[in-house]
Amino acid sequence: MARIPERTIAALDRLAEWLGANLPEDDGATSIAHGDFRLGNMLFHPTEPRVVAILDWELSTLGHPLADLGFCVMPWHTAPDEYGGILGLDRQALGLPEEREFIRHYYRHAIQTPALTPFHAAFALFRFAVIFVGIADRARAGNAASSNAADVAPLARRFAERAMEIIEGRQPFDT
């Protein structure tokens, strides 16, 4: 069972079970997956609207190309206090695209890639929920890398719950 400071995270256990029972058919797609592909890991040209470098490759692996896209849509499914998500913000006023627009832009520039499904977004949230459990465990043991590591402990439950909202249709998944 998934645990965090002496408590079980029921949503994480349900999510792990659902993911295992709902694996997409193997389409054989494999690519380099960055593992932490987000705005904070990009360097932008100083005067042009283009990326000039992608940083932070230590989580990279060979994997399904939708692993990174599933990760990229997490902000649309998490709130600002949940690791900087944009759920609930007035995206239009902020000049941020809707999820559907972002995904369409991705596909215009991507290699031939299968359609993103709720599974992929839920898996990305699951992955980070498990990472947050590990960080919280290290904080509790006193060997966390960051002084505020214990602050992410509640995110494990919240990310698992957000994933359940997607797969149960309680949160829109807008492709």
C-alpha cells in the first residue's frame, strides 16, 4: 500500500490498480522521453519566441512518446498550490492556451504519435504522486535534499485524487 507519514493513500492505491487494469494496447511506439519536460526546464531565446535548450535530462529514458505529453498536461489538472498548476485560473486573461489548443500544437510538431488519453495524464499524475511519497519519506527520515521537502507530502494524495478525477470523468480531459 502507498503510505505517507503513517497513513495510507487510498486514492494512490486505487489509481495504481486502475492503471494496471487499463494499460493501452502496445503500439510499439518508443522514443526518448525527457521525464521532466516543462517550462522550467527550457531556455528561451532572449528576443525570439523559441526554445534554444532543454535542461534537466537526468530522468530521461527510452519510453512511450506520450509519457512527456501526459506530463506536459498536468498543469491543466492541478491547482496553483499543487506544484504550480493552472487549474481554476483565468487562462484566457493570463494568455495561456486551453489544454486542447496546447495538445493540438504539440501534434502539429510531433512525430507520428498516438492520441493522448486520460490514461496518459493519470499515469503522469501517478508518477509524480509516487515521487512525492519518496520525497516525504526522505524528509521524515531526515535525509531530504531540500529544506522544504516535507511541504510536498500532501501533494502525493492530491495528485492521486486529481488522476482519479480524470479517469472517473469528474474533471474534464480536453483533447
